[in-house]
Amino acid sequence: MIKFQIYPFFKFKSVTFIIILIDITLFFLMILTDTENQILLTPSQSILFEFGEICPTHMKTEFWRFINPIFLHANILHLISSLITKIYLLSFIEFQIGK
């Protein structure tokens, strides 16, 4: 019997899974705290800025803005495509390093 796996290297006890959980949690936290946006599942520009969007004038004093934009997403389609890419690439890299 042939076993079909979409993500053959993905495991739930991995760094990839933790990064995916951070992505999803941060996205829905942005959606829940956004009171001014009327578009469904799309955070406003001000919420993206508050959660760590890259801003050259603030980069000198707020060093967390170098890392946090990795986890920010502009809409649900951006989140889904980013998650698929991260699952494929990070789980494969994690599998190769673990060998």
C-alpha cells in the first residue's frame, strides 16, 4: 500500500509547528484588537504598525521590529500562502538538520 503524505517531513513536536502557531495566534490577535477596520479578516495599517511593522524611523530604538514582521500578515490569503510555504520549507530544513 502506498502512503500519500502532503507534508512528509512535518511533525507536531517541532520548531516549524511552533512558528505556525505563532503566525496564526498573532494574526487572529490582530483581527480581534482591530476596531477600525471594516474588511473581514484584514488588519488595518495602524494595527500592523502597532504589532511591529517595519518603520525606518522606529528601527533605531525598537529592535523587535527586525524580527516581528516575519509573523505579520496583511490578510487571510497572505497568511495561508505563508503557512504553506513555511510548512514545506521549514519542515524540510528541520528534517535535514536533524539527520
